[in-house]
Amino acid sequence: MDAKSKAQQQAAGAALAAKRGEQDKSDLQGASRQMFDSMNETELEDMASTNRSDLPETAEGSD
């Protein structure tokens, strides 16, 4: 699954780092915490690896 915004891609990267033990999961907040709890490492890798060049800063309706 590809990220729909730069913010979503960044949150997935933070959640992935926590899944891998590279970051403390207690540091996660909001979307990254929800992603950590609900997605597996493969799903997070797919979302975090989305090319950011054509993504909006935030997804429509998320403001």
C-alpha cells in the first residue's frame, strides 16, 4: 500500500523504526502509533518506501 501524503509516509517510517527496535515505541504519537499497532513490518515498509516527490504534504480531508 502506497502512502497518500508525505505526512503519512513519514509516520510509516517512524512506526517502522519502532517495529525494528531502532526507536522507542513510547516516542510514537498519533498516526505513527496507530500504524505501529495495526500494521505489520512488511506493510510499513511498503508505505514508508513510497516515492515522496509527487505526494501532497497532507492527504485531502486530513487538515
